[in-house]
Amino acid sequence: MADEVKPPEQANPATGVGTPPPADVKPETTPQTTPATEPEKYTLTAPAGSALDADEVKAIEAYGLENKLSKEAAQKELERIGALKGNWVKKAAEDNKKAVEAAQRTMDEEQKKTEEGWITATKADNTIGGEKFAEHEDLIKRHIKAAGGEKLEAIVVQSRVMYIPEVFGFLLQSAKAAGNDTFVKGGATNTDNRPDYIKARPNMDEKGNLIK
């Protein structure tokens, strides 16, 4: 009977007796697993007075979560962006204010030139201006105040529209027709204080009744 073939003996670590296992055979090991961690969740808050609106805060918050920034880092980024925007808004407001003021100055200068041109043209017209310009100017002002009060005076006189030659001539005729032509050299004035609409109608008495 043939001799029975026995498998090679494993080497005994203590005695070294036996045949060692092949070098490429590795002992079985249990893999170590790291428990999964959920990403950090947080809500960012804009500081008081921040230039950021609610949508911008949400966008920065989403950016921080997506890029795995800590809440502290994301909050600092929010405040940094808010400060940049605040500076930009402030500068834009200052630039806008300067532009508006410059435009207003230009308009005022142009308006002043226009008004000076009206007065020059009216004074040059001997029919309504000339040597009697100051006299006619005073007459028109008194007529406007008597006919329409302070509101009409603000519209026509203070706005200086009355100095347009055509307007000046029309008001002068109106004042004379209403009986307001009371200017007398030397400062004397007519003492007739009746309402203009009565003075303009000789057929009316002081109460406004028709004289038969």
C-alpha cells in the first residue's frame, strides 16, 4: 500500500518547526469602516445695517454649505461681501448726489441767462420798456397782486415769467385797462381803492351794480 501523502505542516511560531505558508498568502483582516458624517447645516444672519438683502444672504449661505465652509467662515464671508456692497452703495449715492447738484447748477445758470435775456429784450423795446421800464414793472406787479393775490404773484412775478417781452406787454395793457395805471412821478398814487373789475367798468357803482 502506497504511503499516504500528508499536507505540509504549518510553521509553529514558537518552535519554528514546520513549513511556513506561501509569502503571497495574507491573513484575513476585517476592514475598518468610518461612520459617515452629515454636512454641517446652518443659517447665516446679516448684521444690523447691512447692505445685503434677504436673497443675497440666502445665496451666500447656500455657497457656504455647498463648499463645506464652517458657519464661522461663511459668516465672515457674508460680512465681507456686505461691507463691500455697503461701500459701493454709499459711493454710488454720493456720485449721484454730485451729479444731481451739478445738473441743478447748470439749469440754474441757464435759467438765469434766459431771464437776463428777457429783461434785456423788454428794456430794449421802447413801447413797453425803455425809460419807463421801472414804471411799467411796478405797475404790472401791483396789478398782478391786486388781481390774483400772492398765488398769482408767485407764478408770474417770482418765476420772472412776466419779463418775457410778449408777457410783459400783455400784462401792461391789462393793468392799464383795469385802471391800475396810477403811477405818478414824485411818488404820488391814485387813492381809488375800488376793486379792479369795477374800475375797469365805468358803468358800475362801488357795489358792482350797473348804473342805469
